[in-house]
Amino acid sequence: MNRKDIAAGLLLLAMGAFALFAGRGLALTNFDAMGPGYFPRALSAMLCVLGALILANGLRKGRAATPGLDADAGGTPWRAIAWISLALLWFGLTVRVLGLGPALGGAVLLACAASPRSSVRSSLLLATGMVLFSWLVFVYFLRMPVPMLGTWLT
């Protein structure tokens, strides 16, 4: 048994269940005409499934630890905490003025700096892919009025 996996699985299950409960009054409709409750319910259900999988993995007996992935081995990951926090702050402060593209691209680049194993090339490819994916999902498919470039860049 792995107590950390059990705790994480239970936490994700609780958060997913709470989100499902909180969004119960939103209209669901169907995939062709998604209502305001469709996406939150889908994410909540995925969170519950992920929590159940992590919980089941934590309950397995005789599981060997994966080398290099123990969070306690290296102490508190201050570098990761700092870069991820900076990425979130960057996105929150720049999404309105720079638009979704530059804000998301910058946030992904800052988040990539959290890992000493990430390279400049892989970080740029990931940032580009995330910006293209967000454009494809939000602007092209969902037709949301999300400006990819903000007022400062147009």
C-alpha cells in the first residue's frame, strides 16, 4: 500500500464529486448542443476516474517504488514551486492585454523552466503546440470569442 497514492486518490475523488454536486443545476443537453453544464461535468467525471485509478494503484500490495520519482528523496522542490507559481502569475496578469496566445505560450515556457531536464527546443515545441491546441479547441471548434492576440499586440 502506498499512503500518498491513497490520499491523492481520495482527494481527487472528493474534488470531482464536489464539482459534480456543485454543477448539478446546470443544463447538460448533448454533445451537438453543449449546455453550460456539459464541460464541467465531463471534467468532474474525468477527475473522479483519475482519482479512482490512483486510489486503486495505491491500494495494490507489493508495488515496487519507481526509482527517481519519490518526492521525499530530494526535499522540497523549490525550483518547481517558484517557476510554476511564476507561470500562473504571468498568465493571470497578461491574458487580457496580450491575448491567449502569448500569455499561454509564456506560461508554458515558464512552467518548463521548472524541470532541469527540459530543453529550450522541447519547451518551444510544447508552447507552440499548446497555443495551437488552444486556438483549435476554443476559437475554431467551440467558436468562443477568445482573442488570441490582445489589445497591446493588435
